[in-house]
Amino acid sequence: LGPTSLVLRQREELFGARNYAPLPVVFSRGEGVWLWDVDGHRYLDMMSAYSAVSFGHSHPRLVKALTEQAGRLALTSRAYSNDRLPLLLEQLSALLGYDRALPVNTGLEAVETALKAARKWAHTIKHVPDGQAEIIVCDNNFHGRSTTIVSFSSEEQYRHGFGPLTPGFRSIPFGDADALEAAITPHTAAFLFEPIQGEGGIVIPPAGWLARCAEICRRHDVLLIADEVQTGLGRSGRLLACEHEGVRPDGVILGKALGGGLLPVAAFLADERVMQVFQPGDHGSTFGGNPLAAAVATEALAVLTEERLIERSAQLGARFLARLQAIDNPLIREVRGRGLMIGLELDTHRVPARIAAEWLLARGLMTKDTHEKVLRFAPPLIITEAELDAAARTIEEALADLAQ
Ligand code: PMP
């Protein structure tokens, strides 16, 4: 850490709540796949703010959309209509093929929206008594940090001390379709899942699992709701990660990259069959669907298509995955991933992932340790082949040093 970084870190530690333990670097500028710290050192961003910066930092088209809209109109609340939101809603429907979208701000809000939709759908359509609806989730999930969402986290730290927790959730092993069928009751409203578990350590379910879940849910009249906050919008090499299994969920949750890495934008998407449950006054937020967010998200979706970033993610991701899998190093237990969403699992008896992440950071490569044992690589989808090859070399060399 340079002198400016040290002073800023000290301020953060003095005046900020201690709910994070950030890696030792203080960033002040970003452009494309690169970030600079306050002392002028350059880093390759291989995590994109947990997949939110898919278009790279300060993408010129997105910055232009943001600044132009900020100078025109930023916020009115949904008590009034604005001239930008309808364009986003229409574009989301055209691109993703759902009748309607409910725009909110952060990922967790979109998950909460989906949970409310599912519960009310069960009540009004399936005639489950109010307060009795059940939602099935997966072990090792991550869907956000609200009091309701942490209630069904398998992570003890997320729940401990934050009670009373919200009832109505059952957790089953990720990747186990039989467990889903066994957990369903007449009160089950929905099955909420991540098609690839991101925060859980880039966990890819067995082939065929999701298609079976879709069939089971259809048979039992249970909503299949995909949290694609992290996997969606090209990250996994498809528009939605559910497409890898040919599955179209009843509801889709988007966030992160939808805001172009510039501001929080999230949404819950579903067909009229589900979305009809929301009546005026049922749900909303001050900033959800604001014209600034809508203008940026609309441009972000246009960039995604026009720059062919989904195809890039698939091609470059496959190349990078193969390159990492070819590294011969006793520290590596497994490398797995889809598209540009890759996890490298380390042998934690030899090296904790946090140490490896700090070691890579010192070599100018930003990654993130997850669950002590997995290094995550999720660069902006605009990354070039040459930059990815260089990253693979840095990772190979850094792990070789650590294995000494
Ligand atoms: N769902 C998934 C799958 C996520 O990965 C995340 C964030 N890591 C969230 C929901 C929560 O999103 P946010 O942090 O915007 O609330």
C-alpha cells in the first residue's frame, strides 16, 4: 500500500462500520478492464464487482447515457410515468421473452419482489391460505442480505444474531431433483434457485438437474424462479444461464450488470399469469424504474447485443477455462465454470484462497476469494483474448510461487 492508500484506509477503518474486510487496495479510477489505485498502480479487473461491471469500467456509451439523462431528468418516483422506463420495459420483454417486468434497484430487492409475487400467486391462484405459502430454496445459496433472505441462507454468519427470522422456507441440496420433489407440499409456491451458485463458490449443478426441476415444478404447479442476478445477461456464455439446460423459468431475477456497472438496476420478470398478482399499491420503491436507471439499463442491453458480448463470454470463457485447467500445480483442486464465470478451487490445507487473492493483487490482478477455498474470475465481458491469456500466465506464475 502506498501512502495515500494507507491514509484513506485508516479513515475508512475509523469512521466506517466494520461490515467488510476489504483487500488492501484503494481504487480511484477505472477504464475498460483496468483499475488504478490512488497511488497510480494498475490492476486487471478479474471480478467486475461480482459480475456487475460486465461492460467494463466507464464504457463510453454508458457514461454518455448516464450523463445525458442526469442532465435531463433523473427521478420522479413511480407516482408519475417517465419517458425512459417504457423503453426499458419493452426492450426487456423483447430480449428475454417475458410479458412484464417490475423494476427495482438492487438484486436483493428483486429477490424480495419475486418472493412476494410467488406468495401472493400461491394465495390467489392456488388458494393457499395467507401466511401458509412455502418456498423451496437450495443449500449454499446466496440471494442477498435482507432479514427475510438471510432467513434461508445456509451461512450461519448471515443469520446468527439477526433473528427473529422469516418462516416459510425449506432448503434442499443444490443439484438434487429428487429432494425437490420430496420437499413439495400443497402449500409450495415456488422453487427459487441460482442456475450456477456464484457466492457459494461457482458451483455448477449436474447436467439435467434443472430440466428435471422444471418438469417437477410444472407437474406440481409450483413456480420455477431463477435468480440470474449474477449469471444473467451473458455472464455464463448465454443470455440466461438457464438456457444451458433449455429451461425457461416462470420468473427471472436480474440485477448487477443490468445497471451497466454504473448504478443499481434490478428487475423481476414474469408472464402475466404471475405478474397479475400485483395491484396498484402492492409493492414499489422510490428509485425503482427511475429515468436515469432506465436510460442506462436500456443502453447496457443495447451494448450487450451490439458488441456481441454473450458470444464473447462463451468463446473467451471456454478458452480461459481450458487454459486454467491445463495448469499443473499441486495447489489446484479443480477449475470449473461457464462463460466468463470461473472458479479455481484451491487445496486449503496448503494455501487459503484469501492469501492467493492477495498474492495475485500484488501482481496486479484483482480476484476474490470465496468460502476460503475458491478464487473467482469474472472479468468484464469486453476483455480481449490477449488480456485473458496474460491473466492466465499471471495466475500460473503466482500459484507456482505459492506452491514453492
Ligand atoms: N442474487 C445473487 C445470485 C447474487 O449473486 C447477489 C449478489 N452477490 C444478489 C442476489 C444480491 O444482489 P445485491 O447485492 O444487488 O442486493
